Amino acid sequence: MLVSSTSACLRRAASFSVRANASRSLATAAADLGFESSTVDGIKIATKDIAGPITTLSFVIKAGSRYATVPGVAHALQRFAYQNTPKRSGLRLTRETELLGGSLTSELTRDSIILTARFLKDDLPYFFEALSDVFAQPTLARHELAEIVGPLLKLDAKLAGADAIVVASEGINSAAYRKGLGLPLYAQATDAISIDTVRAYKDAVYTKSNLAIVASGADISTLSDLVSTYLEKAPAGTASSTPASAFYGGELRFPTTAGNVLSFGYASDVSPTFNVLASVLGGASSIKWSYGTSLLSTTAGKAYAKVTPYNGSSLLTITATGSPAEIKSAGATAVDALKTVAAGVSPEILKKGIAGAKFDALYALEGPAGLASVGKTLLASGSVPAASSIVSEIESVTAESVKSLAEKILSEKIAAVAVGKVSELPYADELGLKA
Amino acid sequence: MTGSYLRTYFLAKYITSNAPALAKLITPLQGFLIETNGYRKMGLRYDDLISEENPIVQKAINRLPPNEYYDRVFRIRRAHQLSLMHQLLPKEEYLKPEQDVRYLTPYILEVEAEMKEREYFDTMAVVTK
């Protein structure tokens, strides 16, 4: 009995009729990345109609940890995805997804909560309805927090605490930004997260103005009709405002047995100079069996530079891992690399840096994992990122601006974090930096 | 075992809504039986009497809001003490019919429905059309 009702429901969902929708605005094409974007009922959608049997559908919601009213509530709301809704229970959703074939994931970043479904192309109406229910009307039952979500939050926090690089990253963000972007990503045991807190947060952030729907493998008209069918009843709300992020800096040390990490961070308003400097410093291997020829490549992967683009702020981090002795030498190499850049950047190094930064920036927008970044930009600026403007911004970075950024990092107060055997790890001023 | 509370609940609902003559016959008898049973005279609600030594009711009790749980524990401890002393509460403290709320039954029904759904999914046969 249940099987026939399930398949009938799926057949019904698959045979919905295409309605002309007067509120749908004309779709605009951002040709370089291949996305067509549109706004339906106040919800921004962007889709890449590529060939292939699999569709990836992402709901990107401006509900990341930076908007949390209580630290950790965004983590709880992310973990509440795919639990009970009035239409179907969490168990039923799992079993039906298994029968159809597909995957449902939820992700939390500092800027957004991302709900992703990957499935065969024909199942788009079912999975769109499933994601819409999770977004528009999750039940958020008290017993689910106690029985299902609570233990998952504890597990996430435990796993994060056991990874030294995650601890370092959380520390850098906390020292750099304090509130907002500095709030912890994961709910800690000390946070008082009750079901009412989660419900209040969900009412505040799960609104149409905070939602961007990004898909690859679906066409814009089908998506627009699905939006008007299933998301009409979602609360409209007002977009969460993103306050400007100030950079503070400071030194934090976390004793742990999870491994040793030393990390430095500097943040400022979004600027392509950060991307180019991170690429010039380099360190991470992008070619197998080789660490490349960047300034940090001599550390053989022990030190690397990375730029994290948030909404309204770019954070540059230089991280060193390994044993305390390796970290001391890798840290010294990193400071020498900064001094080299501050002395002047030759045209070849600048060219390599620009090429690396261009590739990294465009690669982050590629594929199913890139949909989240596309959605984040869509929410922040109202339009899909254009590859040509990203490229031209990065190409216009001058050697002078890279030099002055390196000078700033060496002379101003930065954020510094040491994780692991802290008694043997160097302080920032021992390496010549200010923290 | 699963579904026994659901069955009783839906039978009672069926009788009250679809067989009013039968319901009219039974209701005064029900009132008399509750009074002579005397659990209200010991300060208990009807749902305090439900046998809790099974996983369904245990899970339902775990889902009670904290204040309901504390009140339940208080009523049961008070009733144990009275039973020990072979006494009843003073007449003013007898539970009134309005206070005899079926507070645990919704949680039991919810737990049973969930277990039933899981059983259904575990034993279903998939037919491809």
C-alpha cells in the first residue's frame, strides 16, 4: 500500500504542468560561466543547462555562522536539514531518496547554509519539492534536537576539535574578526542551544530574500515554474544585512594533542591583491610530485598560503604544519618570503602569481562544489559572477599593490594562532611579525 | 505490541464520532468507574497509570517537556507514599476532572506512528513500473 502511494506521488509530481508565470522576469545569460539567471517571486535563481544525466541543485541561504544570534545556532539549523516536515518524515525522505537514487547534503560556511541535492535529471520535481519543504516548513521538533540533531552537533564539534588545521582556522577567524565572521562555525558544549533558539533563527533567516537557487543540469524555465509552485508560501522576509567586517588581530594558543599548526592571518576589504599575493607565496602543490616554484615551495608542503573570500572581506592565511622544529623553520621561511615580496616583485613572479590566482578563483566556481560560491555571489551582489570581470580584476593587480600588502602584513598587527605543543611553538614576534 | 495504543485511541474516537448512541450509553458508566477506581483520590492522572516498562512509553516519557516530567514524578512519588501509609489524599486535594489531562498520550501516539512507519519501510516490496 505504501509503495503504490509513493510511486503515485512521484508520478503526480513528475507530471506537473508548465504554467506561464507573469511574475517571472526575463532570464539573463552570463555567457562566460554558462549560467542563466532570473528572479522569481523575489528568489534569485541561476542555472547551467549542461548535458549529462545528473542534475545538481543547491539552495544557498544567507544563514551562515556570521548571522547567528547565539553562537552555534547556524550549525544546529544546518544539521536540522532533511528531518521531519509536515509532508513527509525524515525517515520517509531518506528511504524515498534511496529508492530514486540521489544524494542530499547540507553544508555550513561562515556566509551561508547550503542544501545540495544531486539526482538523475528526471527526478527534479521530487527533489525540488523536498528541498523546498526543508527550507519553507521544517517541523524542528523538540525531540529531534534531543534525539537526532544534538548528538550530531556534539560529534561535529568533537571531530573539529581533533583536527588541528580546523582548530587553527577557527582561531584565526576568531582573532581576526571577533564577532560576525569571528563567531565559531560549530556549536560548542557551552552553547545553550534550545529548540526555541533554532526556531527563532530559522524564522529570521529562512526567507525568500535570503535564498539563491543554483543548479547545473536543469533549464531556467522548469526551475522558475517549480519555484512558483513550491516556494510561493515561503515567508518573504527582509534580506539579512551584512555588517562591514573590521580586522582586529591578536595571538591565540590552543594546547592539543591533535597535531601542530602555526597560522598567521590578515584580512581587509575584498581585493584581488590578496589572491595574487597568496598565489605568489604559494606552497600548496597543484602538480603531482612537485611543489612548484613559488616562494613557499622550498618548505615542501609544510607551509602554504591561502585566501578565503568572505562576503565583504578577504582573509589571507599562511599556515605551517609538522613537528615544532619543522614549523619553526617553515615559519621563518614564510616571513622571509614576505620580506622578499615587500622588497619588490619581479614581472615574472607577478605573472605567475596572476595566472595562479586567476585559475584558483575560476576553479572555485567550477562544478557541483562551485555552485555554493556562485550562489554566495548571487546573494551578495544580485548577479552571477562573470568570469571576464574576475579575470580583468586579477589582471589589473600591480606589483606595487602586492608589495605594499606584504609590507602591511610585516608591519601591522596580524592574527596569529598556535595549535598543538604550544610550549615548543614560536610566538609571532619571535618570527618577526606583530600580533 | 506496536500500534496497540493507536488502535485503542482510534477505536474510542470512532465510537464517539460514529456511534453516538453507544457513546451515550458508555459515558456515565465510564464516569462511575473512574470515581470508584480512585486513582484521582491518590493524586494521579490516568496517564500516570500507563505501564511504562516498554520502549514505546519510555521514549514518550523522554519526550515530555521538563515541567510535565517533574509533575509526573511528583504525583507518582506522592501516590507511592500514600499507598505505603494506606491513606488517601484529603478531599480538597483530590484531582478534579479538568486536571486529569491525557498529557502523555499524544507523545505515545507519535512514537507509535514513527515505529509503525519504520516497520512499513523495512518490510515494503518495491515494484518498478
